[in-house]
Amino acid sequence: MVLKGSLCEPFFLFWHKISVDVGMAIRFGMKGGTSLIVAVAVVAAVLIFFPAYRLFFGISVLIGIAVAGILYLRNKYLPVKEEDVDNKRPLGL
């Protein structure tokens, strides 16, 4: 039952692609770029409809940028040397 013109319509368009197995995770039938677009749309909708979430999202982005910057600078000025790696072939390949 698809309610025409309702906010739920996009959800029902993908409903037939959802498969649920006992003991398995829910899988949606979307691929690659479509999943990325849906993820961005969900984040944008949450930021628009829940203003309090904006603060937490902003703090998370700042923490992510800070960690990425620290890791970038650490690897730039103190790169990992060949002799620092103990197990060079962990999977035995």
C-alpha cells in the first residue's frame, strides 16, 4: 500500500528490495552511489529536522578533522620505517 503524495512514499519505493533472513542483518537492494546519496540525504534530513543534532554533528566533524590532521602530520614527519614493522606479511600471502 503506497500512500501517494505522502512523506513515506520514497520508503515504500524501496520496500520490495528489503530482504530479511533469520539470524542475518537487514539488507537493502541499493548499490554504490545510490547508498551514498541516501546516507547524505539522511544526515541532511536529521540536521534540518533536529536542530539540537547540529551541535553534536559539528563537534564530531571538528574531532574528525583534528584526528585526521594529527595523523597526517605524524606520518609526514615521523614515517613508519621498514624495520619498525614486525610482521610484514600478517596473512602469509
